[in-house]
Amino acid sequence: MEVSGIFSALFIGLVIGALGRLVIPGKQDLKIWVTLLIGVVAALLGTLVASVLGVANTRGPDWIELALQVGFAAVGVAVLSGAGGRRKS
């Protein structure tokens, strides 16, 4: 992978992670690097699932692939923000 590809993946991961955080209601106490990591993994998973379903390469914007990526990011944010549990005072 070239340097431009790495920067593209990081940027897209950040956007996908941020969209995933927007989908989940309430405040999430996740660091920005965790959001970035969730976004990158969600983008890769969404692309993989879209490829398996045969909807990865369509004419125009790949809305189904984007929806899959944001969905995976939302699930990742929900799981990791709830994984820490709530502390009782």
C-alpha cells in the first residue's frame, strides 16, 4: 500500500468513525484514536461485505457500501463505549 493509500484509509476511517458516533445517541467516552480505529475496521468490513453481496462497484456513489460501513462503525462505537461499563459512585 502506498503512502497516499494509508492517508486515504485513515481519513475515510475517521469520517466513517465519526458518522458511526453520530448514529449512536448520547455521549461516548472514546478517544479519537479509538474512533479512528473503529472507522478503519468498519470501512474494511463494509467493503468486504459489499463485495460479497456484489454491491461494491456500482455506477455512481456506492450508497449501500457506505451504509454498511457506517452501520459497522455504529455497532463498534456502541460495543466499545458500553464495554467499559458504568462506574457506580
